[in-house]
Amino acid sequence: MLCEARNPFRRCPARPRNRRTAVNVPPGRSRPLLPPTFEELAAVDALAERENISRSEAIRRALAGLAA
């Protein structure tokens, strides 16, 4: 586009902005991802302790349980 060739930081009026797409919203989700709460972290730590697995494996299992 001609306007981008002159100024790469300016959006071209021929290409309207897509207001429905946000940077921190993955496809298929309607809200941005939020950081885990202390209760969720405590539950993951308890699962890791109980099953004697790593914290990352406990997170994977918890997410698999949510998806199922």
C-alpha cells in the first residue's frame, strides 16, 4: 500500500482495523487469558504433592481434566 510505504506505522485507510481481534485472545476464546488465582495454584501444588509429579505435569493434568 502506498501509505505504508511512506510511513510503516500508519495504518492504511483502505484496510479497516479488525476490532474483534485482540492480541491476547487466542482463537476460539471470547475473553483474554487471566493469570491463575492463588486457589488454582494451591490446587495444582496439592495435586503435584499428592501424585508425586512435577508442577508442570500437574498443570497439564488439570488442563486435560478441564478440557474433558
